[in-house]
Amino acid sequence: MVRWSIVIDLRKCIGCQACAIVCKQTNSVPLNKWRRVVDCGVCDPPDRQRIFVPMSCMHCNTPSCMEVCPTKATYRRSDGIVDIKYQRCVGCGYCIVACPYHARSIVFHDKSEFLMKTIEQESVERDKNFDRIGICTKCNLCMTRIDDGMSKGLQPGIDPEASPMCVISCSANALHFGDIDDPDSNVSQLILNNKTVCLQEELGTHPSVYYIFQ
């Protein structure tokens, strides 16, 4: 069975913010709401090093956000993508508190203050005219691109038209996408041949985003 994953090579990321900007443009959300790049310092002086850590929804195998959602608006697809059914979300914010990765947000701006266009290509479960103001939103790995691409025989992670926009827009080739359940996929090979970590693994959320750090 397919299980989508992202591998991020921190040795290559230059902090250009291209992934965050293209996410904003593609999904019509405020900058850094769905994706951000954290500027970090590691080690103590004088050996301190600067690294950039791209952050978004981790699409956990055991999502804490899904467990606390009172309306079951948050759900996990069979391919591992964690998404939100907007019609069910009441904007309670429980999932925002539960998410340890700060990957969820609610935009309360009035339309006159900030343009929130409806997503042009939605899954069949959604109303294309549904207003996203006042409800929770998050990264969904550009799942409509994945689904549409696969319906055309394209391979996500290999064919740009079927891959998340953040991945194909990375100027440093630091982001990689693919099927982690396929041992021959690009992401599986990167994990096999490099030292990788997931963020806050001790929480038991089992993220699908892996980081190469050395």
C-alpha cells in the first residue's frame, strides 16, 4: 500500500523560503501559515552552526490532532495524508493545541482585509465554494495534484505534475517526496543511506516527514 512521505536534507536547505512562498501562492493562505522555514543555531560557541528547518504538517501515522477533533473533521487517508473536511470543522482549535508541530492555523481576517480565494481544485468531499475563514486549515501535501497525476499515470515524487509544489519548487533540491512503503522509492533509499530523524519521535505520533542532518 502507498504511504506518502517527505525527506528533507538539512545539509542542502539554504533558507530561501521558496517552499513557503509557493505554498502561500498555491493554496491561497497567508505566508508561513501552512509552511515555514525555521532559522536555527546548533551547538555551542565557537562551534555553533546555522541550519534551516522547513516545517509543515508531519502527516503523522498516529495524529494527535485527529484524536481530539470533536466533529471528526480531521481524518487520515489510506495513503497517509492527514486532511480536514472543511464542512465539519467548527473552528474550536482543539487540534491546534494538540499538534506538537504548530502545523495548523485558523485565519480570522475579514475578506476585505485579506483575500482568501476558494481552492479551485478540491476533492469530491468538499464544497468548492466553502469559506475557509474561521475554520482550521493545514498542509495536505497538494493531494489534488497527487490524485490528478496518478489518474493520468504519473508517478508522484518523480513527475513534477503529480508532486507537492513545495518539493518541485525547492531551489536547493533539499525536499524529496515519494512512497515510503516502496523500498526502491527515492525517499526509502534516502532514509536507508543517510542518518535521518523525525521531530519529537518520543511523542508517538510517528511522523511521515524525515530529516537528514549529517
